[in-house]
Amino acid sequence: MTSFVPATKDLQRQWRSRLFFHLDGLALSGVVPVLDVSGVLEEVLQTGGDVDELASLFGANPGYLNVGLRMLCSQGILDAHYGEDKVTYVPHKDADVAHWARDRHLYTLGRSWLEHSVGMWNRPQEPLSAEALSVMRALLGAVMSGGGLADHTAGQTLSLEQRLRVHLEGALVAPWLVMLGTAFGTEAMTSWDDVSRASSQLHPQLQEAWSEVMHALGWSDSQVGAFFLQRAAAYGVTTSYTQTFLWAKELLLGEGSWLWRTEPGEAEIHVDRTLNVWGSGGAHKAYFSHLDQVVKDVFNAPLDEQPLGLCDMGCGNGALLLHMREVIESDTLRGQHLDTHPLMLVGADFNQEALVATADHFRQKGVKGHFIWGDIGDPDRLALDLYEMHGVRLGDLMSVRSFLDHNRVYNPPIIDRPEAPVSSGAFAFRGKRLKLRNVEQSLKEHLMKWSPYVAQHGLLMIELHTVAPENARLMQGKLPATAYDATHGFSDQYILEIPVFDAMAAEAGLEMQAEHSRTFPSSLPATVSLRFFRA
């Protein structure tokens, strides 16, 4: 088996930029046509307006309308002005916006393809309908109509008109890439033999259709094709929200609680959780290594100063806990004294299926652990249950978690925040627009709940963040900010900018340990942070 031949660093930078455009394009293909058909898009492109007044004028939900319009700010199509808890959108003054507006109808092709392809990764043996194939070919034609505009040299700034074609390319290839990736399994495809094995799991008609796309894009047996196929998992998380993007009409113009119309115990409908876990697995592992040094320092301290163990709130399948256990066992003082100072591992999760998966994972590895239901927003309940059921004090453990705090259920703040808001985010709860000062105060009060339990042994966390639209505009192709804002904004998740998050943590009494904290990328603006807090 011959592995893919790696491309030059310049080419990899160019293609990574294209990958981020692809993710943005997935979200935009679902949302832009709805904004357009409703009349909102033409209104803001011509005159702009206050988001609450626009929502009233067009019968929209102001919270989700705010999310959709902020996406266009991050693309450089609109500008936003904030003041007194109001948000006003105006057209960005640039001739490039007019060119984008002229061709914006092409996003309808992307949306139509997503309607036909959603979930195809769960049906690899089911052929596409004749209509789906026709839509796919029409979209492929629109992508190629730019005369190769999807290809650009590293460092070159793409115009909005050019980016639109790359957005469409993203809507086209994402369902295919995740279908091939999941067919192959949990590891990345690293050779054309791997690609062939994955393709063999598909219905013959799907194989033929994908071959048609590959050939047209120049991906067949090429370095550029290898680059994207090897990174299929990078499309997993955004693609897992495809149905939410397709429900943009219902979210923007219909019932604000559309995504929460399920009965207790029923599966969530806003995200394909299996695909989401598959896609996030590789990304999360990339951050795990950066946690190792913190873990080593904590568990190389004198034994009587160390925590009893670890509590992972939102444990998923237990991978993070097991990884940390391996680090402690092999590279720390504690690992040399586990016979006298055993390591307690606690996995907590809101999802019972996750607890079962964690227990199974631990059993497969021959590791003992404690598994308990828990809510990120209610540490007091977790602490009580943990003590009553397992005789363990939450404060005696080091708390860890990854990409969870932003996904807590929103609790209105107890105290009205007098300070003017700093964030530029767009946040909603069941369609209602949340005031930025309230989202900031809610985060502060949330972290205050955790402060007593992390005072002794700390809180180690990885978190996702938004970036200000003006920064996202300047960082096009370097951060998938638009995609993140769409997936989280429409599903009532609260990703605040890193400086805002850090400020609320400080107000909550959490002191960041700078030597054990960093961001990804390493300089701001950034969308991911690693933080080690002590209270």
C-alpha cells in the first residue's frame, strides 16, 4: 500500500483555506436562500435596519434572524453596529458585495443538493434518485462555471464572488466526503487503496456519481484530492448540522422552538450525533496532547497535594479520561504510586447513552471508573449525587471538560449586569434574541457555581469561541467562523469571544494559570482555547 504523497506546505495552506470555505459554504447554502426568499436579504442589502424591527417587519424570529445576518457580517457582506442592546445591520460598502448579490441565487443549488443528500452517509447502499443526480450535476456545473476559481494561490485573497463558488463546492463535496470517511471507519484514509476500500462500501451508482465529481474537480488520483479525502473527518461536525441548516425557514420564520419539539427521551433532531461524534473525535484528539503537560505537572506534585483523581463532565465515550489516565500512569509521580494512591476516574454526562459508551470503553480497557448522570449547569446536584452514590467529594477531584460549557441550557441571569456588553455574538433561546449583557452575566453566574468545586485542584477545559465579524472578515480561509456561528447559533449554544470568556471567568473568581493556557491558533483572534483555572 502506497501512502498519499504529501503536498508542499504552501499547497497545504491553500487547500486548508479552501476547506474552511467549504464549511462556511455548507451553512450559507442552507441559510442564504431563506433570507433571500423572505425579502430580508434584499432589504438589508439596500437599506439595512435594526434586527428587531426587521424581524417584526418580515415576521421573523429576532434571535435566529440575528444569527443569520451576523453570518453575512463575517463574510464581509454586511456591517453591524451595536448600542444600547440593539443591533443594526447595514450593507458593507464594497463593489464586491454587488457581484456577490448578483450571483447569490446560486446558493439555492447548494441548498437543493443538501435537501437530497442529507443523511446519505447513513445510507451508503442506497442509490440517489434521478432528481438528486440532476441537482448534483447542476451544482457541479455552477462550481465549475467560475473557470477554475476554486483554485487559488496561497496568500491570494479571494473576492466574494470567487468565494461563492468555493462555498458551493463545499456544499457539493461535504456529504460525499463524510460518507466515504464513515464507510472507512474511525481512522483517516491515507492512501488511494484506502479510498478504494471505502468506495467499495457504496452502491455502484454512488461510486459512479462520486467518480464524476472527482474527475470534474481534478481530485482523481491527485494531491489535492488526497488532501481532502484524508481530512474527511474535518467535515463531520459541520455536516452533522445539515438538517438544522435546511430548517432555516422554520427557524427564521416559523416556530422558535422548532428544534425542541421532541418528547423527553426522544433523540435530538438538530444534529446527527453519530456523525458529530465521528467528526469531532479526531479534532478533539488533536487538543488532547496539549492537555498532557498540565496533567503531568499536577500529578508530579507531592502526593499529598494531588487530587484524588479526575472528573470529566461531559465524558462522551470516555476517551479523554482514558487518555489522561495513560499519561498519569506512564509519565508522572502518581503513576509510580497507584498501589498506595489509586487514581479515581469519574465520568459524568447528561446523556445516558454516553455513560453506557464510557462504561463499555472502560471495560474494554480493563479500567475501573465511576459513571454518573450530571448537568454542566448544576454542579451542586452533581456534587451531592457523587458523594451519596460513590462517597467522593467533587472538590477532591480535578475537573476537566472539553467543548461543553457553551452547550449548557441557557439560564437567565439572576443579577442585571450594569456594564455595557463587550461581546459581538448573536445568541438566541428558542428564537428570542438574547441581550449580550445577559449572555455574559449568565456565563459568569454559571462559572461561579463551579468555583467552590475547583478551588483546590482546578478546572482544565477546552472551549469553543466566536470571533468578532470584523475579525472573521479579515481571517477568511483561516477560521471557519461562519460555520461555527451557524451550527451553534441556530441550536441555542453560546460561544463567546475568548477575551469575553476570560473576563467572565475572572469575575467569577477563577484565576487563569497562564503557563498552562493557550489558544488555537496561537494568537487572537482564535476559535478554541485551552484554559487551566484555579479559584
